[in-house]
Amino acid sequence: MGRELVDRLVEPMLGGVYAGRADHLGLRATMPAVADALADGAGSLTAAAGRVLGPAPADTRARDAAARRPVFGALRGGMTVLVTELLRQARVTLRLGQPVRALRRGPGPAWALDIGSATHQECVVADAVVLAVPPPAARRLLADAAPAAAAAYAAIEVASMAVVSMALPADAALPPSTGVLLAVDERHAATRRPFTAKAFTFTSRKWGRDEASPVLLRASVGRRGDTGVLRRDDEDLLAAVLADFAELTGARAAPIAALVTRWGGGLPQYDVGHTAAVASIERSVASLPGLSVAGAALRGVGIPACIDTGRAAAARVIAYLNASARSAGRDGGTAAPSV
């Protein structure tokens, strides 16, 4: 299809999702359904995409209904609603701000975790552990317990990004779209200055809003290897993305509120060979009873993919704890496993 399609469509899309570069990301890791269609004999990329998307509805009314169906969905009140409800139903003890400094096996079949600051450490003993952490942390924690998994995690590079969230006055105008993706090296017309943002999401357009409410939008900043832009302070970053927004839309409304959120090393890179690394991680961890892994480093960085890995990890832990409880019952023990 030509390099232009990669530079103007594929690269901006993947750069938005992974903060990565299209020439490094692996097809099977990022778009496994397309890779499977090609492996099954699809004669071209277009044919493979057609197989994944499926045939268009033959009926005109069905096509119109499909076109009107929302592409995106969210929880009213934001994702915190889900987290709050999960905590309520699970009846767990949540401990925040407690870095895990070490993980080791013992005593017995249990796991020991050293948590807290360097000067105020505490050892927590648990029958089962699920690691849902970025690759560098997973590599460090598994270095002794699962060296093969640690080596595979070490092969997964990470990229950093920032999100600049803004609230504009209620009468500010947004373009008639849910957002815009920017190609690498896209520049301002007059100054030829590169755009700082790699994508804008017009939040109010995407999710809807009350007409009297502020207009909400956010800008994503940061690609793999582009660390200089993230060294700017918050005010400079906000000014730069506002200039980008004005160049794209002509709107020059000053925000009534803004927040810069930085995610250092927050996005794992699904390079060629990523699926092999994940397989190595899962094989190594599977040999250690009571230990499981989950998170964005494995089978997708989006929320649904992370939920899938969380469900799978929970199922493995539950199976292990149930088996341990049955064994304790046969042996005359009465203590219930703890996590």
C-alpha cells in the first residue's frame, strides 16, 4: 500500500496506542487476528483485514444501524466507579504507596514480600502473589525466583508519555470528530515547528456532555525515543499543546483548568518477538505454585486486554488456593490460605 499509508495512518495510530514506532512493533503481538488471517491464506493485507472485520450487512437499514452504533463506551462517572465497586465487593485491604522491594519463596510454600521504604521495611507473607507491574519492576522482583521470566521481561522495552487534560469554557468549539492523530514530524505551517502532541482526544465530543459544562479534551505527548519533550515542565508542556490545538482547529480559548499526568516507562513496547517473550514468562511462572502475572506487558495495553490477563491470573491463583485448602483438609490442617 506504500510508505505513505504507514507514515500517515498506521504510525499515528500505533504511536497513540503504544507510544511506539511502527517499524519496531510486531504484527502478531499488536494485531494477532490480522496475522492469523495472513497465516491462514489471506492473499493480501486488505483481504486479511476483510476477514477480521467480516462482511458488511447486506440490508441498508442494518448498515445504517451499524454506522450509528457508538464505537466507544465508558462507565458513567469514570473508571474509578469500577475500581471503587470492585474494592467494595471484594472486601479487601488496599495498601497504597507501599513499594515492593523484594519477592522470595518461603517460608514453606508461601511467598515473602519486602514492602515499604528503605528505612521502614515490612515483610508480608502470602500463599499467593499476582504481579501486575511494569517490565522493569517484574524483572527485578523475579530475578531470583524465576530467572527465565526475569530475562524475558528484561527484553521488553518501555516508553514514557504524558497526558495533558484540559477544561475549556463551555462555549469553546470542538471539531466535528472525536479527536485527531498526528504523524511523526508533522509541523506547524508558519513556523515549521514540530507538533508536541501526538494525539488529541476531544473528550466532550467522544463521550458527550451537558451544554452548560466545560468543554473537555486531552492531549497525548511522548513517543518511543522522544524523551526530550517530556523533560519540559508542566506549564511549558501545556502551552505547547495549546499552540498545537490552535494550529489544528483555530480555537484559542484559554483553559479554565488543566492537569499534566506523566507516565514514566508506562507503556511496554510490543516489538517483534514479543509473543515469544510472553510465552517464556508464562512458562517460567507456571512452574512456581502460587505465583502469577498480569498486566499491560503481556497481551495488550488496553483495559479489556488487561482485564483478561487479570482474570486468567486470578483463575490460576484460585485453583492453587483451592487445591492447597483441599490438601490441608486431607492432612488435618485447618488454616485457610491467605493472599
